[in-house]
Amino acid sequence: MRSRYTAFAQGDVAHLLRSWHPSTRPAGLELDPGVRWLRLDILARERGGPFDTDGFVEFEAIHREDGRRGVLHERSRFVREDGRWLYVDGLVR
């Protein structure tokens, strides 16, 4: 989760696509250069431990766009395949 947030903050589209599950990964991804990501707060985690094959992370990502503060609140679903955690989808709250 944290690596994906960092990738958003740094504009690393390649990492975002690599860490996205093939079943839901878009063909391409364009990040909005006007959004500046400021902070990630992990609110909850369900499963996702060393012996789990799936897990959920609820987070708030604080950003600034056009001089205004914004918050993305999401519950993301991940699966582990071949030892790597992959983002599947998320429910924006």
C-alpha cells in the first residue's frame, strides 16, 4: 500500500501498473500533474499478514489540488501472488 502511495506521489506509473492485478489493471494510466499528494494515513488493515493470500487496507490519502485540500478515503483489496502483493480494486468512501 505504501509503495503505491509513494508511486502516486512521485508519478511512477510503471510501479503502479506493475503492482496492479492483471484482472483489473488498466491498459494505461495518466496521473493528474496538478495533484500533490501530501500524506498517507492507514486507518485499518484486515488480513494481509505473512501467511495470508489476501487483505484489505483502509486509508486516507491527503492531497492538494488547485490550492484546496482533498482527502481520498478508500478500502483497497489486495491479493498475494508469487510472493507479491497486487492491488485488485477499492471502494471509495
